[in-house]
Amino acid sequence: MEKPTVLIADGNEEFRLALAGALAPHYRVLSCGSGWDALTLLRTHQPEILVLDPTVPDLDGLSLLEIALQENLH
């Protein structure tokens, strides 16, 4: 069975790495440090779970979610 994909979008690299390490045994983990990178990953990988910092750099989390909903990326 294929692991579900989780995307971690957070500007704090230390947090991203720690969370990715904790989730990796159970999930396929993608991570990035900016909102625009997160949007690209959402478009290309369509993860089942999104861990999103609302203050992620470049494109804030709420704007990212608004775009994702408009593009039907849920």
C-alpha cells in the first residue's frame, strides 16, 4: 500500500526537518519554505495532507489556500 503524501510548508527550516523526520516512517513527505513553492507542490503532487504555516514567506497561508480552492486542488 502506498503511503499518503503530506506537504509541510513552513518558513522555519528546523521545524520542517523535525516534523518531516517524525512523519517519514508513515507518510511520503514533501516540504518547502515558501508559499509559492507550496502552491507548486500542491499542483504537481496533490498531497492528501497539508501542514501550513499561515505566515509562510512569499505567499501567506490564507492566500495560498484561496488559490488552491479556486483551482480545485483539494
